[in-house]
Amino acid sequence: MQEERKPDVLKRLSYIEGHVAGIRKMVEEDKYCVDILRQTYAVRKAIEKLEALILEGHLRTCVPEGMKGDRAPFHFSRGESAGTIVL
């Protein structure tokens, strides 16, 4: 991972961790289900942004290196998909 990208990735991970902890608290306090679902949606979107950030770095650094033969290519296993990340 690129060093200049790492602080943003870690910041986003901290946000996600805090948000998930908040959801746990909502569940423990028997909050309204729709409110919990809204928060889980926000976490999913935050994870998608995190994935896009990581993938963008991968495409800018690791892929060109791999094409030069410096790294082994990454293959998806059966049943996995690349998701819906668009850059």
C-alpha cells in the first residue's frame, strides 16, 4: 500500500470501527430497527469508499508492477466477485 494513502485508509477504518460500535450499542439498547438499518447502510457505504480507495492505489501501483513481472497476479477464487467498485 502506498504510504501517502495509508493515513486515509486508517482514518476510514477508525470511522467504520466507531460506527459499528455505535450500532452494537443501538442493538443493546433496543433502538428502532429502521434506525439501526440506516446505520448499517452508512457502514456499507463507508466500506465501499474504503475499498475504492484501496483498489485505486492497487491499480496505480501493484497492477503496473505485476504487469512488469515483479509480482504474482491476483486471481479471484470461485464464488468471489470484484463487486461494484467503479473508478
